[in-house]
Amino acid sequence: MKRIAGNMTVIAAALCWAAALAAAGPLRAGAAKVDITPGRPVAPATGKYDHERLYMRAIVLHNGTTRGRWFRWTRGD
């Protein structure tokens, strides 16, 4: 539940910021999720988290003069 609330806070902040900048010019937005899990183990395997992947998520907003970026990493299956 805490994770969902954190994600909703970021989305709400992005939408408020985007609405404020919309008057400045055409708003361009982009979002991405990329798997950044290392290809080889960086530490001895414990078996506890070996099945999980590491992702980087990003949201970028641009109105022609100002650019805003939000980044977050998450673990997932």
C-alpha cells in the first residue's frame, strides 16, 4: 500500500507540474521502464533474491523551454 501511495504522489506531482507548464508552450511527455539487472552476479549468490529483476523507471516532461525528470528504481519479477 505504501508503494502505491508513493507512486500516486509522484504521478499527481507530475500532472500538477505539467498543468502549470502547459500555458508556456506545447507539452511533450515520455515514460520508460528499462531492465538494469547486472548480467553477471556482483556478489556471491544467496538464493534469496536471485529471481528478481532490477528496473529503472523515468518520466520526462518538456514544454520547449523547461524540462523536468523523475527517476525511480524498482525490484520486480
